[in-house]
Amino acid sequence: DIQMTQSPSSLSASVGDRVTITCQASQNIISYLNWYQQKPGKAPNLLIYAASSLQSGVPSRFSGSGSGTDFTLTISSLQPEDFATYYCQQSYSTASYTFGQGTKLDIK
Amino acid sequence: QVQMVQSGAEVKKPGASVKVSCKASGYTFTGYYIHWVRQAPGQGLEWMGWINPNTGGTNYAQMFQDRVTMTRDTSISTVYMELSRLRSDDTAVYYCARDWTTMVRGVKFYYMDVWGKGATVTVSS
């Protein structure tokens, strides 16, 4: 199975900060990388697909980049509603859609 | 609108089985795979497998291969996930999610675009 490793596992930031979360795949997954946001008690919500494509309705302060094994999710200016846990997920191997372990973003 | 409505919370004893349902609406049920993902308390997301509602074909994560069965009933647009030989570490929220395919720069990409609210399964003696 393809392993996905996120860093950091947790992150404290302030409203207005620029935040970057990274995700590394154990093998080349080209651009088959998705990002989800999850708030407590809620289902995950898709933010970014195909590494850099913004899902409809997602604010433009969210962006994704990367290819191969290294990927980044950036929030350009944190808003109060962005404090949540973020997960990357690979869809290169459709036989096994693995998630990263998550990055919890909280208020400093 | 597209919705995935899941069954309610369950409490089971170790060694028992649980069957969680997920009813899809607002789109062509047989057109899109459905995934099952679980989340233990305070833990991350764990992909369990998918089912093709059109053919009934399935693909399970290796760690669940011998305990999980995913089925569907096309007459009521519903998929089911049954997990057997339950253990305390199967206590989790179980989500279903639709698999969506889109073309980006001429290449097909896959992601989970609509999720159910989750069904809590508690395994306790």
C-alpha cells in the first residue's frame, strides 16, 4: 500500500496567518492527491483534488501544489472557520485509497 | 440535491456483526462507486473499501478483507457495509462517501465528493 505522511501533526496559528501543511507519498502518485477538511463531529469536506484544483464553493484562500511524492496545502490568510483537521488522500492506487494521519490546526 | 443518508447508531458486543446502511439520492445510484471510511475516537480517517453499485463489485482494504462485506440494493439506492467478528477497536464512526471522477488536463482524477453524516458503532461487552 502507498503510505501518506503529513507534517506537522498539529499546528497553532493566528487569524490572518499564512499556513502550510505538507504531505509526502511513499511512491510517485503523480497528481492523484486530494485534501479534505474535517471539523469536530462532522464528515470530511473536499477542498482540493488533483493536487491543485479547487473544489467548487471552497474559498480561494485555499490552494494546493506539488506532484510526484511531495504536496502542499496552503491557507493564505487564516479565518476563524479554518481551524479544523486536514487530511491528504491519494487516489493513484484505486485499489487502496490511503489517507494521511491528519494535521490539527488550532488557534494560537 | 445529492445526499447520502446513513443508518443510526449501533451498540454491539465483541464477536457480533454490524450492518450499516447508506441511502443515496439526488443522482444516478448506479453511476458512481461508493466508499466506506471509518474514524475511531480521536483518530484519523481509515479507508475500508469501495463498492460498484452497478455491478456489485467490491474492493476491500487488506486489513478488513476477511471481516467486511459490502453489498447494494439498487431497488432502493442503498449500499450496506457489514463488519463481522467485532472487537473493541472497531468502535468508530463509519462514513459512506460517493466517488466522483473528473477530467483535469485530459486525465481522470478520483475523489470523494459527498459524504454521509456517519454512523457510530460502539463495541462493548
